[in-house]
Amino acid sequence: MRINHLLGLLLLVVSNFALGKVIHQERSMYRNIIVEDSGNLRCLKFNVKSNKTNQSCFLKSEPNRLVFNYTKLLFSGMIVNPNPKRILIIGLGGGTMSNTLHQLLPDAEIENIEIDPAVIKVARQYFSFFENDHVTSVVKDGRIYMKRALIKKQKYDWIILDAFNGDYIPEHLMTKEFLEETKALLSESGVVTANTFSVSELYNYESATYQSVFGEFFQVKNRKNENRIILATKGQLPNQEHLKGDLATLHDRLRPFGVNILDVFKSFTKEQDWPENTPVLTDQFSPANLLNQ
Amino acid sequence: MDSRWQNRLIYLLAFSSGFSIMGVELLGGRILAPYFGSSVHIWGSIITVFMLSLSIGYLYGGKLSTKNANLSRYGLIFIVAGILVLPIALWANPIMESIFMAVEDSRYGSLLAASALFLLPTIVLGMISPYSVRLLVTHKEESGQVAGVLYFVSTLGSALGTIITSFYFVLYFEVNAIIISFSLLLMALGAIALLFAKAKSNQVLASDKELISEN
């Protein structure tokens, strides 16, 4: 019985290796970076052990089409703010989000912040990540970049927080103080979409922390509940009925990129599904990595 | 109260100082992160400052132990160390804020901040090891062995301070609460050493008086 189990596991591992071909691998200052091709699909991984660690994927034949479910969910930000002029992305991954947004909003300023220079290099080389007059990337810790931006009185219409996919969670990017800085960087119509944890104990802690800073927020989930996006706004959260109005136009804009925004909108919920007394994460108390087990 | 108890007390104190040093060092990463990030160079700054301060502390502690070494002074070192640890909890944010504004490069910013917060308390904590050796050694033949046991005890304290702080303390307490506890622990141990020294000198005085009256 036990041996069968082991054999099955071994087979799984072997077949996985057979399916995906590693075309690039490097150990950066922060992590292992692996680029894997499986037929037409190319993925960026930060760890070999599990499939869950796919960081960013794209189809080589259709680089415009978004493959990843949670990246599609991030576009929920455009339901609330359809024409953002300045966009800040924390955590580059393969750069697919940046590429897509530039095609969608050619006049928007897009700033990508990534702590690991090797990730930027790999994104350029293997995922067609590009920079130009409107799209820039900076190697910096997200928290520091945002603190400096605050001093320079910068404002963003859309902040995308997506720095949480590796094995290690940057705990200082999960605290109340960090989210207060994020909120202060938002323009009056500004919106933040954050890719957050959906399974571990962190779910409750993160929910409580966002609530303490932004008040009410939307949760956006996919069918399998694998990912959860938190969508919060600087001002009062818009009425769900009201948002429905422009959905059709946005749907047409996003369709070529493989995003079905009507589906995404269906999953919008304001429901509070975490216990009332959940502690808030702060700079003083943020054992995120210990809670995510 | 004989010298056997005094030695046990010294080992306990050395253990606790090792525990506190590494506990504080570990929290250093958490304290600096909001202003200087969690890049590799943050740990570079913290470890550099701790190693540098310890080396200075060893030198000073050894020097101090050559003149009139006694348990009261030993206790005072702990009390001073405890007091110097407190500003980490009280003023870390304004200190880091001003350094953050003044220095753009987060490598040098974190190095400056780590120095401002940890240099002085760690220098004083570093003085404890050589001073302990001085108080423990009575014959030069045993000096190597005594130093060996002392390093064993204090480094074991460091190992436990690291693991317990990172595995458990951060899960249950706020950073400042842990720092303040380390500070109070150091001061309390220093006070115990002072009381012990006082009791011992009273005892000596009393036995001297007995001797005098018998004569």
C-alpha cells in the first residue's frame, strides 16, 4: 500500500518533469528562478516543489492572452476606475500585467517595482516584458519605494499589490502601517487591488487588516477559491448596482486579453467572512510567515 | 552564600545576556524593515553592527576587569545595558524616520539606523563575557576551561534567544513588548547581582566583626 503510494508519487514527479522543460534556471539573491516550457505555455516559477508556485505564465503564440486566473481577477480594479492615468505595480513576476495594461491603456504611466533584479532580467528575456516612455521598472523594496513616493507627494489611480507569491512573504508589506501608506498614495478616485492569501490562517488576519485601514472592501474570488483579490478604494466603496452600468464597454475592451470581466464581477462580495475579533497585522506584530502554514 | 553560588549567578547572567543579544539582533530585521526593506543588505547592516559592537565590548570589558573587578560593577554593566536597550522600543521610529529622510541609499541608511539603535547596548553587552571570565577564574591553570564553559553557556543562551524569539515570541507578542522584556530582564539580573554583592560584603563585615570581638 505504502509502496504503491510512493510509486504513484514518483510517477507524478517524473511525468511533471517530462511535461515541463526547464529552459532557464538561476539562483538569485532572493530565490530560485525557473522558466519552464510546456508546449505552448511558458511559466515563471520560484520553486520547483509544487505546481502552486507558478508565478506567471503566458502562451508563446498569444502573448496578449492572460493565462493566470488571479491576474484576470486583478482587472476588477478597472470596474471601479476604468481609465487610470498612473499605475503602480508592486511585484513584477513575468511582467505580463504590465504588458497587458500598456496595450489596454497606452497613455497610462506604469511603474513596476521589483525587489529582485534577476526577476526583471528574466521577465525581459523570456516573457517579452518591455519598458518605454510610459512603462518603467525599478529595483527596490516596495515599502521603501512607496515611502519615498509619499515624500514626493505622488498619487496613483491604481495600485496593484502582487508581491506575495514566493515561498517567503514580505511581512512588512502586510501591515496596517503599510496599507495606510498605500492609501495615502491613492488619488481621490484611486483603487487598490491586492492578491492575497486564500487558504491559510492569514486569510482572516489580512481581511481584518484591510478592513481597519479601508473600511468596507470588495472580495473577488475565482470559482475554485484558489485566489482572492481584495479591492479597496480611497473614498467610499462604490455601489455594486452602480458599477454594473459600464460593464459592457469594459467587457469588450478586456475580451481580447482573455479576461471575462462579467464573470469577475459576479464574484464581487462585501460579505465579512472572518471572525470579528481577528487581530490586525502591524509593524509590531506581523508573523505572516508563521501564520501561513 | 559562598563563591559557588556567585559562580552560578554569573553563569546565569552570562546566559541571559547571550539570550538577549541575539533576541534583539533578530528583532532588528523586523524593526528596520518598514524603513529600509527586507533586502539582503539589511541583515548585512545588522550583523555588521552587532559584530563590531561585540568586538569593541570585549576589548572594553577586558580592560575594565583589570582594575578592582567585583560583582557590583558586574551588576552595574547589566543595568546600563538594560537602560541602553530601552530606546530601541521607545524611539526607533523617529530615529529611523530622520535617517530615512537624510540618506537615500537604503544600504547606508540601514547601516546608520542599525548603528544608532544597536551599537551602544551591544557594546555594553559585549563587555560581560570577559568580565565574567575575570570573576570566575581563580587559578591560571583553569582559565582556559572556565572561558570554555562561559562561552558555552553564553553562546547556548544566544542560540536559544534566536530560536525562541523567532519561533514563538513574534507570534504572541509585539516587537516592543519583547524588547522591553529583554531590557527589564537585564536590569533585574543586574539588581540581583548588586544585592548578592551587598549581602556578601555584609557577611564579610559580620565575620570580620566576630574576629575582632573574639580577639
